[in-house]
Amino acid sequence: MGTNTPSYNNDDRGRHQEELRELPNGRGKAALDDRDAAHAAELLSLAQDQMLVNQALVEKIFALEQAEGALRSSEHKLHELLAHQLATREDERKRISQELHDSLGQNLLALRIDIVMLHQHTTKRHYRLRDRIGSALDNVDVTLRTVKELMGELRPSCLELGLHATVEMELRKFTRASGIACELGVGSGIPDLVLGEEEVLTVHRVLQECLNNVFRHSLASRVAVRLDAAGDMLSMRIIDNGIGFDPAAPRKPSSFGLLDLHERVARHGGELIVRSERTHGTEVMLGLPIAPACPNASTAHTFR
Ligand SMILES: Nc1ncnc2c1ncn2[C@@H]1O[C@H](COP(=O)(O)OP(=O)(O)O)[C@@H](O)[C@H]1O
Ligand SMILES: [Mg+2]
């Protein structure tokens, strides 16, 4: 207790009362009454202070509860907004890809047919014109390839081929572009598993971002991907043998890849777990609820 705080020790109080009673002419009793009144006033003032403190505490708790509620509601809104933004972005990509296919792609194909015909009907005597038509044809072919690549980046063309084919094609593409060997292992239910395009797209986007991270950050020489379906859950593991990182470290302000994946997967009721340790590689585990049920077994292919 502080030095200014009154002490209510019962022994002291008894001794003081005895001393006061011994004073002559009733002065002792009057002094005793004064003393009790002072104690009562002090107690009252303390009780009032305590009530004020209690009231302030109740107000603070109430304000904190309100702030917590507002925070939870704004967090919920943020998740809804992100989910909406992701859905809108995918719809927009699909629309642009369709547009590229229907207008630009089809027109380029028609143009190519005309150029091929022109090329065939130009005799060797007009060799300069034939050369020009030949280079026009090359240009159209390059542009067609670019359009196809753009369409693939916007929305993978293999989605309708199913999960297994989509993952296989993505890994082949990655190995060709990066030189990093990938091994794919699949449970027995995977080759025949029929999923909706949106589910395949979610798995594809996760795989794409993880492979992108392997290429950009990991210095890995190998990647192992494992697909399994058990009951109503699909799981995909992507493991690299690279330098790893600390997943608990604060996110770089410009890094949104993994954050985006967490939102995307959560939107489908799934879960994404990232395990990594410096110099011990990285493992990303995707768990996604699916409609059909499939048993588990193993097959493996390697792409080089
Ligand atoms: N496979 C990996 N190997 C090593 N580091 C990784 C790997 N995946 C992610 N990281 C680290 O996590 C960070 C965040 O990744 P991400 O959210 O995809 O953002 P970005 O790739 O744009 O930096 C990366 O900057 C990198 O430091
Ligand atoms: Mg990334």
C-alpha cells in the first residue's frame, strides 16, 4: 500500500480508542466520535472512487466489445469483397479469352487460309511477291501462337480435359520452360475423377502460383506433386527441394501470391497449408472439398 493510503489496522484502532477514552471531561468521547466520523467519511469517499473506477471499466469493456464487433464485421466484409473480386477477375478472364478466340483467333485463321491460297497461286516467276506472301504467312503464324498463349494464360484450355490432364500438362509446360524436373504421383481415383471446371481451375491456379514460386524463389532442382482423393476431399501436395523460407515472417508489401491463394481456396471451403524451413525446401498442401468419393492408390510419372 502507498504511504498516503490510510491504514485500518484493528490493533492500532483499539489502542487509539483506549488513549482517547482516558482523556479528561468527556473530551475523549468527543474526540473519539470525531475520529469515527472521519473514518466513515474516508470509507465513503473510497467507495465512491471505487464505483467511479468500476463504471469507467464497464464503459471501457463495452467500447472494446463494440470495436471488436466492428472489426469482425469489417473483416467479414473484406473476405466477401476479395471473394467477389476473385470471381469477377476469373469471369473477366474467361470473357476476354472467349473474345480473343471468337474474333481475333477466327479472323487470323481466315486470313491465314487466304494467304496460303495466295502463296499457292503465286508462280515462281513472281518470286519477290512469293517471298512477301511467305513472310506474311510467318507473321500470321507467330500472331496466332501469341493469341493462343494469351488465351492459355487467361484461362487454361485444358480445363475440360479434367484434373489429371490439366496437372500433367501444367507440369510438362513448367519443366520445358524452367528445366526443373517434376514428378507427379496420383492416387488411383484421380485419373477417372470428374470435377467441375471451377474446381479444376482452383487446383490449376494453386499449382501455377506454387510452380511460379519454385521458379522465382526456391533454387530447387526437383518438384514432387502428389494428388489424392479420399471421400469428399481432394488433396494436392507440392514439394520442392529448394532453399525454403520462413512462412511466419512478415509478408513483403508487394507479395500477394500466397495470400491470393488462401482467399481463393477458402472461398471453396478448402484449406491451404504452407510448410517451409530455411534450406529444407517448401511444401504446400491444398485440401479441397469435392463431390465424388474416390479410393487411394499410387502411380507415378516423371517429366524431363
Ligand atoms: N517455394 C518457395 N521457395 C522459397 N521461397 C518461397 C517459396 N514460395 C514462396 N516463397 C517466399 O514467400 C514469399 C511470398 O510468396 P508470394 O506470396 O507468392 O509472393 P511473391 O511470389 O509475389 O513474392 C516470396 O517472396 C518468397 O520469399
Ligand atoms: Mg508468388
